[in-house]
Amino acid sequence: MKKKYIPLICLFFIFLNLSHAAAQGNIRVKCNQFTMNVPSSNIHCYQVDQNITLDEGAAPDEIENAQVANSSIYFTDYEYNHSKISPQVMFYLIDDLSKTSLDLFDRTLDLSDIINNIKSEFSTVEENRDIIPFLPYQANYPTLKALPVKLDFANGTGIRYITSFEDKLSTNSNTNLYYTWQGLSDDGLYYISAVFPLRSVKLNDQSVSSINPDQIDASDFEPSLNELDYYIRSIVIE
């Protein structure tokens, strides 16, 4: 059993360097070496300076609570911030994931295999829907994966989909429904995860477990999936 070693985690709060993106009427933010367009200047950038090593048999809750994202862009005034997972874009150094937990690192390998197979046309995004990984790590099992789409950004590729997780306290779709995008940089250095809570008038009265992913349409959600896709496409690693 590998000895658990968790030194002090230093969390730095960094004010963002803001500039307006006139063409889209949005705001462009810079968080460390990462930039992207966002809908509001009320955004926070967090940087975690860490060196975490977890036991090979670490409990799911322990992995979920470990702070492993090196940088995060947090959407402070996101209108639909009503769920367990906060609206944010997280940047993980893959080398750090490999040192933190083999489970986390395996998700990087899984996503890389899926993206390479899609690019090589060995399989489609839809054929990989049920095995697309998710970070940040969740102890609960995903109960929904719908509308998967390959979505590129300036420095790499990822997959966007709609998801939810088993949660006895959040069974209604509008409190446990997420837009997520899981991507990799072309240079193999970063795993990037975006998570935004969603709402849907159409699905409002349904429990998550009753939702048929094949009957969901992109127009069923607020905010617009096209709007969130636009923010993902705007990501640049400098």
C-alpha cells in the first residue's frame, strides 16, 4: 500500500485580467496561461499549488474531495448555479493526475483513446457515449449521458455531453443536470473539464432516472447549449 502524503495545499485567489471581445459582445478573461470568452466579468480565477498522493485504494469520497485542478475559472454569477457542482472550467496537469491517483490518470487515457478513435473514424462520438469519462471525480454514478458532440478548441479536442449523477438529495432533473465538456490539449499536457448546471422546462417534472437520453433535444435547455459551446471553443492555452 502506497503511503498517503498530503502536504499543505496553498490556494491562491487571483483577479482576472479582463478585456472585451467586441465581436461577440462578451468578455475575454485570462487565468494564468488560459484565456476564454465568458458572459460576465464577475469571474474568479483559482490556482492550486499542490502535491497530493492518494492511496491506491483511496475511497471514492476521498478522491472526490481532493483538490487536483491546477487552475479553475469559476463563474460567480452564473444564473443557474443551483447544483452540487459549481459552474467552472478546470485545467488539470496530466502529469499531476498521474501522481495523485491512478483512477484519475486512467480517465485521461480513456478520453485520449476515445478522441483518437473518433479522429481516425474507427468509431463515432455516439458509439462512445456511455464510456466518456468525467472530471471532477464524482463518487456517485452518472445516470445520464446525452447529446455527445465532438467540440474542438484552439489547442485541442474534447467531447461535450449532458449528464447527471445519482443523488438521493437531488432527484429532480433541474437540480441535478449538467452540461459538461471533457477535453485534452494537443500537446498532451492538460486535461480540461467544463461543468455548467442546466435547467429544462420540458424535463422539470421528471426524475433524472426516468429521462430517456434519446428523447432529449438541444433546444430543451437553459442556458443555450450553443452559447456554452461557444465559450468552450474560445479557450486558448498560451
